[in-house]
Amino acid sequence: MSQQLINTVFPASVFQLDNGVTFIHQEIATTPVVVADVWVRAGATREPNPWFGMAHFLEHMIFKGTATLPPGVFDQNIENRGGVTNAATSYDYAHYTLTTAATYLEDTLPHLGELLLNAAIPEEEFERERDVVLEEIRQAQDDPDWLGFQSLIQSVYQQHPYGRSVLGTEQELMQQSAEAMRCFHRAHYQPENMTVVVVGGIGEKPALELVNRTFENFGDRTDCPQFELNAEPAITGIRRQELHLPRLEQARLTMAWTAPGVEKLRSAYGLDLLSVLLAEGRTSRLVRELREELQLVQGICANLSLQRESSLFTINAWLEPEELEKVEALICAHLEDLQNVEISDAELARTRRLLCNEYAFSTETPNQLTGLYGYYNTIAQAELSVTYPQQIQSFDAQELQQLAKDYLSPHNYAVTVLKPC
């Protein structure tokens, strides 16, 4: 029926179903709850021109029924059993989560599978839901932080789809059709693109049998316009842009660098460690100097967003407009220090400890675990998700210093400034 992929360290079991669907299961006998999370490699990077925004719009339309499951029946079925559903779309994936009592999984998961495999995407529902998505776009455009981030990624990713909005634009959505969406669905919601993760109070055998039945019969594949994944050249020089927006009480400064994707996962982990060293906690370098000592910013943080093709390293500050130039210069000075002055043992130990503790706290519940395994299996391999603490603990100061030199140049980056009107 299926072949188990054995890994003695990974706490879950990974199966390849006969049709190509990946199934990941971990039993937690102490909980009466089960979370099923279905991940699909059908995010915004799979959208061909001119179907931008299609992946997110399809996420909405998945819940509008099939030929055998009318709109609303799925939601009613879940709610009557006290369950909860959720869905999200990003660049590398779309995923659909179902949380229910273990005793009700057999009554609810087949309905979710029916929606995912056989979405009808009826014309009338398509037109109605398009208005909902258009309103979502309008609300996003009223959010200064969203506008600032979209401007930033457009500057960072000038060729790769990571530079587009996952939502698409109003103009792009108005050009789409239900027929085109059905084509996109049948092209990408296929077994080899799908990972089903089940974690909680259900044994391996009944879970495997249920998933095999639920995700057995996929629709015929269709050919769609090809999507393009162009490699993004390294940023050279400083790409600067400034936006003046209403409703801002303070200025925003966001600096960004491209970082390795999953093909250099260890390097991405090292940059994650550097983000914490720079700006997490009162004793981190940027927080201590810019907020605590000099009081130039109200807040400052750094983040590494892991993505399949190219990750994104950002530093964000909230501050008064007159401090923008000084703060940007001080951040660049700290990046110079990272490259030229070795990190102390005490600082490295603190940073490792913080990240490993965060990882431990984020892998406690069935919902957290399904998200972790599903995300990693969609962009890389699920088994890699549990190596994170060991990788973090193994970094030394010299390797981190080299990563700062390779990826965090104070002379080559994108910066977006938001100022109040």
C-alpha cells in the first residue's frame, strides 16, 4: 500500500503512498485531539503570468464545494463536531488545517480531502468570492506596514516571484476566470505536490488507512501556462526608496538582504542565529545600543524568513523621522563589527540558548508539529526539521563571522523608509 521511509532520529513516521502523496504521522497518546494539515506545493511562485494572485484566490474557492459536497456542508460538518479549520497561502505553499477530536477525524478528514481533490470552482461562487478577495486587497493597501513590506520585496526581488504580492492586484484578479482556476487546480493539486501530516491521539495504522482512502482518487492533470522561477542576482549597491503614508505616527526603517534558501540550509540557520544576536532581547547588540542606551528607536528587530529559493534577512526599526539617517549608519557599523570582530563565547552561548529554547517552545503541540513537518517537507525534507537545535549548537564564532561577510554587507542592501505625511 505504501513504503515507509525510515529515519531513526525523526520522531514521526514518513510514508510515500502509492500515488505519490507524502504522509507524515506522529501519535501523541496523551491528547484527545488530532490535527491534520495538508500542504500543497501550489503557492504564489507557481503562478504563470497573468494569473498572479491565483494561488491565494484558489485557497478561498477550495471551500466552495464539489459536485458531491455542496458549499457550506464542510463547515457545518466541522462545527457540529467542535472542530476548527484554517488555511493559508504563501509563496512556496498553500496549506489547509483541520483540528478535531480524535474520534471525529474519520468523519471530517474525508470531507477536507474531497474539497482539495475535487474542488468544483463554480462560476457563481467564483464571482462572489472574487469580491471578498478584492476587499482583502483593499484592506491590505490601507495597512502601512503591508505597503512598506510589499515595496521592500519588490526592490529586493526584481526578477523572482518572491517580489510579487501573494494577494495579487485588483487588476490581475479581474482578469482571472473560473476556467483558468480549474486549470491551475488540476495542474498543481496533484499527489507529488501534496504532504498530509497527522499528529495527535490516533494510531499509525488507522491514520494511514484513513489517509490512503481519503487521498486516493485525484482528478486528471491538465496542462497550464508555465510558471517561471528566475534566479535573483545579488543586490549591488544600496536600493533605497521612501514612502510618505497617512496614519503613521512614527517612521519605519526596513533594511533587507537576500539569504540562502534550502540548498544552503546551514547557512540560513547561521543567519537566523545572527538575527537573534543582533536584535532579540535587551542585551542584543542593536537593542542595547539603539533603544536602551541611545534611545534612538522605540523598537528594533531582525528576522530571517526561510524560503525555498531565496531567504530574506531583514532589520526593522520604529523611530522618529529625524533619527533615520543616524540609525541606518549605526546598523551598518554593527554589521562591519560582525565581520571584523569575533563574537565572544558568552554572547554566542546566549544566542544559541535563546534559539534552542524558542524551538523547544514552538514544537510542543500537535498544531505546531504539523506546521513544522509540513512546511519543511514542502520546501525541503520533513526530517531536516528536527536537526535545527543541533545545527544551532554547532556554530562557532568564525563560521558566523564568515556568514556575515558573505551575506550581510553594509554596502549592498535594500532599504525602505516609511514617513508620516
